[in-house]
Amino acid sequence: MDERSNSSRDSIDHDLILVGGGLANSLIAWRLQTERPELRILLLEQGRHLGGNHTWSFHDSDLTAAQLRWIAPLVSHRWPGYDVVFPEHARALNGGYASIASPDFARTIEAALGPLLRTGVRIDAVTPTSVRLADGTLLHAHAVIDGRGPSASPHLALGYQTFLGQEVRLHAPHGLSQPLIMDASVAQQGGYRFVYLLPFGPDRVLIEDTHYVDSSVWEPERLRANIAAYAAGRGWQIRDVLREEQGSLPIVLAGDFDRFWAALDGQPTVGLRAGLFHQTTGYSLPVAVRLAERIAALPDLAAPFAAQSLFAAIRTEARAEWQRQGFFRMLNRMLFMAGSPDHRWHVMQRFYRLGAPMIARFYAGRLTFADKLRLLTGKPPVPVMEAFVAVRKTQPHQIRNPE
């Protein structure tokens, strides 16, 4: 490096600043600290700890063997398989399933980052090369990544996966040996509803009430009542509610990729804010792991034009994801726009009658052409004409303003 480039590098505070300590940015910072320790990085988080209050789950088949190894220190619980239950079908599936609890996530990554992390920081403004804090401090970097969560966009038409989960301790053992990731035998309440169970100990379980619905507006008290009723229906007596998590994840029905990214105006963006997640299940960890690897491999993160090259690299990754998930958006439109909301469970029940390898590829976002044909053949679980109309609506305005 010549004297001029050294001077340019010293004129800024950091090579890379990551704003928002959610899943995507935290994994990127952790990966960079491990693989590229020469970089001057800084992760800023408004809360007291990274990761907020979340549980991230994934199937082993979602990741490569190498990816499973490098995220292994974050894993809180692991099981050999999982169950699903529907009104007319129940099934156990083999294949590793794991969960990462935000306290374990925060403890591991915070220890690794040390002084490269600042928590309790309020952000006033972000540009591709600067961050202004609420106290007026201005930080400069070769590049800034915005990972502060989803924001509304006119270039996406969305459904929503709303949920509220309570980790509870029971008065007696629950009897679960592995997760029940969908119990759709419950009353549907105006959308596709299921209960999600993660057994964290003999008498400790996460009970999550989940709804695929048309609006992000939801009623926490109703979901809490649902959880209490579900536990009582299983004969469980709740001794303590240890914690509660809640959220509303976007489910993409249609969109205009180019306009969505043009609106970001060159700002490197990751996570839900960049549309980087499985657009049917809402699972985001596998995509975040792949993106962290991609960014850690970029050669010019300390260069004067790092923001432009970083934005281009993330957009390229996002475009590949967008193209890969076109079939999933079509399935989402069929789920949300064809048939009665209370009958959406028929779609998922039919899906879980298919072969286990196909189900694994579905979650991993790697469906083959034969898989897609199989999903669309046979007697449809929704009205044919309504499904046909839904499939044709590929642009947001067609869904917001139906013809």
C-alpha cells in the first residue's frame, strides 16, 4: 500500500461500520473478526445486547457442513428430527433441527467482538459512508451496512407471519422428545394458524402461536390467550413464563426487484431490510450465513470505494435469491389469495404428505424442476380459478389494486 492510500485510510474512523446488531449484521461482524482481523470494523446496536429477544431455528440441510461447523458455537439446542400435525395428517420427519436463542447468540458474539461492538447507541442518520449518532457524533467509514430491520416499500406486496411465543416452565414434564414445528389442528382464526413447540428441557418449552395473515396488525392478548388455552388443552400447567418474544415477518407475494433496490440509493443493506430471507417460511438464518461468507470474502472492504462495491455485491446476492425464490412467491400468492383464509391449512397439509427429501429442499430454498412439477400436480387444495388468477399477479400494483 502506498503512502497516499495509507493517508486515505487513516482519514476515516473505520473500514466498515455495521448499524443494527440483529442476526445478519452480527454474523457478518463475527465472520469478519474471525477471517479478516486486519479490518477496522465497528458494530453499533441500540439495545443492551445483540440479537434482541428472538429464537432462530434452522434445518441442518439448510446449510453446508462447513457452515454448520462455524455457527456451531451459537447453537442452543439440537434435535434429530421434528413433528407436524394437521387435522387429517400427522407425521414425524428425520433430519437435524437446531435453534439459537438470542442470549447464547449475544454471549458468544459479544465476547468475540469485544471493543468492536458498541451497544446502547442511538442512530440519527445513516449514509453509505457515515453514521450520525443521536448525540451529534459523526463517524466515517469506507462503507456502512444498514441492518436495522424491515421498512415499508411500495415495491413489494406482502402477507405476514405474525407470532407471539412464550418460553414457559411447567409444573410437570411436557413429554416432548423433539420440536413440533406445526400443530395446525388448532382453530384457524382467519388465516393459516399453527402452534410451534420447542422443548428446551424436560419441563421447559417455547409455545409460539403463529398466523399467516393479510395484515401485520395483530392482537398480543389474543395470542397469549391462545397459548394459555393450548397449554391447558395438552394438560400442561404453566408454573412460570420465563420470557416472551413476538414479531411480524414479511411474506413476499410479488415485487419489483430493480425498483426496490434502486430505492436504497446505494446504501449497503442486509437482513429483512434487504429482503434477504426465505420468502415463504420467513427463515432468515441460512441466507444470513451465506451473506456473511460472501462479504467476508470481498477483497476491497478497506478501499476508498468500498461502499459501492459492497452495495453491488449484496445486490448481486439478493438478485440471485430473488430469482431462486420466484416459485416460492407464486406459492405464497396461492396460499394467500386463493380460497378461504380459514382453509389455508389444506395447502400445508398436502405439502407435508410429500417426500421428506423434497420437504428438506423446500426449506433450504433449493427445489428442483421435478420438485416444482410435483408441487403443482394432482388435485389442488385451493379453488383452481382463484389459484390461476393469483399466479398471474406478479407485480405489487396488481395485488393492491386487483383488476
